[in-house]
Amino acid sequence: MIRRDLLKGGVAAFLLSSPAARAVAAKQDQRFPPGFMWGAATAAYQVEGAWDADGKGMSIWDRFAHTPGRIKDGTTGDVACDSYNRYREDVALIKALGLKSYRYSLSWPRIQPDGRGAVNSRGLDYYKRLTDAVLEAGVRPLVTLYHWDLPQALEDAGGWPNRDTASRMADYAAIIGHALGDRIDHWAVFNEPKTFTHLGYWQGIHAPGRTEPLAFLKATHTVNLGLGMSFRALKAASPRALVGNVCDVAPMLPKTTSPGDHAAAARYARFLNRWFLEPALTGAYPRVLPPDREHALLGWQDGDEKIVRADLDHIGLNYYTSWTVADDPAGANGIPGLNAAAEWGVGNHAKTDIGWDIYPHGFFDILTDMHGLTGHRPIEITENGASDNTPPTTDHHIHDRKRIDYLRSHLREVRRAIDAGVPIRGYHCWSLMDNFEWAAGYSQRFGLAYVDFPAKLERKPKDSFFWYQKVIRENGLG
């Protein structure tokens, strides 16, 4: 028996030593689990256009983009990709790509123009048409309730620092659940609450353009209240709903080997990666703010530990790059207890065209780290992608090799995380097509399909589109 086992093992070792056998084994290692949800993502303001059509109200991004000097190239999202009128072209793209999942968002002011009160039926009808088209294409909708376009009327009433906005968000969630719950099962409440609160209320780079650190802290708590309340409202309106939240995450790399920088990186990791998940899962915030001031700084009230709780059905994680963090004992950023200075995507690595570090290994690191917090809950990569501004050639082809290399290297890390036990069930490339990239306007292109702004807005697949199409077809990197 021992001799036969040894012989069998020897034969297997011999067979695997051949180049052909090694190639087969390597290919199998790059396969993804059966039923893996391959997807792509967009966001309402970035693609829809029709900014004031059919009863839509003004959003904070309408106001922000219309303010001179706010957008890099002086553009707006007034037309964007005109998906409001051309959504069938978008659905044709996702069908040609072979997607299993399409992640898109709803525009709150298109549905509730003032963020409260009467519902705009024409806005809801648009999302019914879009969703029906996605379903007819055999694709699962993964729909985000809020991707940054707050109704301007609610901002005028105080915006996210105003605790009442959480109640308005829950009302909106209930409206959506009743209207679309018969079509859509998989939901996310917010997209990147860290980004829209940090950049909108603390740093002023995004809408509404405020630079108020203490108001920003209250905004983060209102958002967490809104998550818990909206989770329950959506479930009540649509009992079959599976509801999650989408957070952008990144490894925090100390700027130097000093103990101070290491401690600062750990604080920043709690503040950026866990601030909008721990309250939902545990009822408490990760330790960053001074304990004796935390409740006052956040506007915490008795019973909030129950309101913020939400036993999320799944977790969406977005990943693009890493952060570099240094100790800042003086606390120049205005957040008590944080005492850290951070730069996003700045290091000694190759960079995408927007200037962010290409750091695929960090994807594995952050996925395994977040799994320690999220536990058994399924994880979906809800955004990952690269800006590659390669223009069309004279024969109208777009050879975006840098994007392909970026996606391949990051998908390898996703596969490695799955092997390490992280329950990842889906991956959504950002983005389906070039679009309005927030404060960068149309200066950066993240799309798998090229859009010829501002001319005919035709969608043309890039090389990365066909590469990703093959990945989906083969359920692996091949």
C-alpha cells in the first residue's frame, strides 16, 4: 500500500512537472467559483443627464457643478451620457459584455424633487423601465438608493449634518421599496458614505462644498442613523429585499517606520474603513474621537445604539488605491483625536492617469482585514477600476492596455482572497462606460466603453471591454 501510494504520488509529481500540466493547473487556479457575479457599475448623476427633465428636482451636484470653478474642466452632469434617454444602449452594452449583475443608482431628486413629500411618478417610471430592461437582458439589478445626489432642498435645510435628513432618507427608502420591490431584490443603501461626507462637508472638494469639520462629524452620524432606519424601512416595504451598504476601503500605509506613523495609520484605518460599518454591526463607533466628547461631537442621543444597528445581508466594498498616513500631533485637520495627515494614492508605485497608486496587493490585504469585521456576510466588490485616458486611434480603436493590466492584477488578488476564505460572491468593474467623474468632470475615463463627449455620445467598446467579456465567459483570467 505504501509503495503504491508513493508510486502514485511520484507519477502525479512527474505529470505536474511538465510545462503543459503546470499551465493547466495555473489556469484552474485563476477560475472563479461557479455562479460568480460578474458585473459593472454606474451612478445616476454620472450617466443620466436630463438634470431638470420630467419633474426632477435640483440636487447638490447640479448646484455644485453649475458653480464656476468647482469642476476641473468647467463641465456639468447636465447631459453626461444621456442615459435617461439612451438607457437601452447601455443595456445593450451590458448584454454584449455578458454581465451577470449591473449596479446602478437611483436619483433621489428625480423621485422626490424636494427630498420630502410628493413623489414624481415620471421619475419612478424611468427606473421601472430601466429595471425591466435589465431584467429582460437576464441580468441581476444591484441598486443603490443614494449615490451622492442629495436633493438641494434638503441641503438648504442643513444637509447631512441635520439629523432630520436620516428620517427623510428612510421615507425615501420606503417609497422605493414599495415602487420597485417587485422587481429588485438586491439593494445597497449608500455608496461610499466616507467619500460624500469627507469630501462634501470636511474638505469641500465635492458637493455641497463645505469645509466644516464639526458639522462633518455630525453628518457621519446622521448617515449611520439613516442606514439603520432605511434598512428597516426598505425591509418593511419589500420583505424579500436583501439590503447591504457600500463602503470604499483601502490599506493605510504608515509614511515612515516610526511608532507615531504606525499608530496614526491604525487610527485612520478605523476612521476610514470601519466608521460606516461598525455602528451598523455593533451599535458603536470604532475608537477615534475622545471618549468623553464622542457623543457631543456626533450629536448622539439616547437610543441611537439601536437606531444605527442593521444586520446587513451583504457588504459592498470599493477599492482603488492605498493611503499614506503620517502622525500629526497638532491635529491640523480639525478632527479631535484623529491626529493624522493622510494622502490618497500617493506612493512609490506606478500610477493610473488620475494619479492614484496601482497597488493590487493592498486589495488582498484590505479584503482579508474587512472580512474580520463583516464575518459570514457575502461580500461583493461593488467598484474597482482605473482611469486610462488612452484616446481612439485613427481607425477608432481604443487600446487601453493599462486598464487591462490593472484589472488583471486586481482580479488575481480577489481570487487569492477567495482562496483565503473571504466570502466574495461578485465583482463590479468601474465603470461600464466613460462618464462624468465628479470634480474631475470629463477629464478622466474609467469606462470599459468609450463615450465621445460632448458630441454624439456613442458608446464604443474598448480593448478592456473585450478582455473583460472573455473573463466573464470563461469565469476566470485564463
